[in-house]
Amino acid sequence: MINNNKPIIGDDGLPVMEYTERQLARFKVTSVFDASQTDGKPLPTLVQDLAGDVK
């Protein structure tokens, strides 16, 4: 394709338009807290006694 800075004209006589779609990551602002700031029974541990080597 040759780029000569002229618009490409379609079959209908109008310039051919190129459309792109963009998605933006957005994050919601919210309150957070640490488990140490709470009262109650201790939280259960999810992983116990890991053993083995990673080579």
C-alpha cells in the first residue's frame, strides 16, 4: 500500500474510515483494612507445612 497522504475513497464516494476500539483499565476507590485491625477468631491458614526444593 502506498502512503501518499491522500484519503482512500470507497465505492460510495466517501473516504474510508478506520475505527479502533480501546479499553481502559479503571479501578474503583474503596476502603480497605488489614486482618490485624479486626477482632474475633484467628483466620485459618490456607497452606500448611510446605516442603520441597525449587530448582
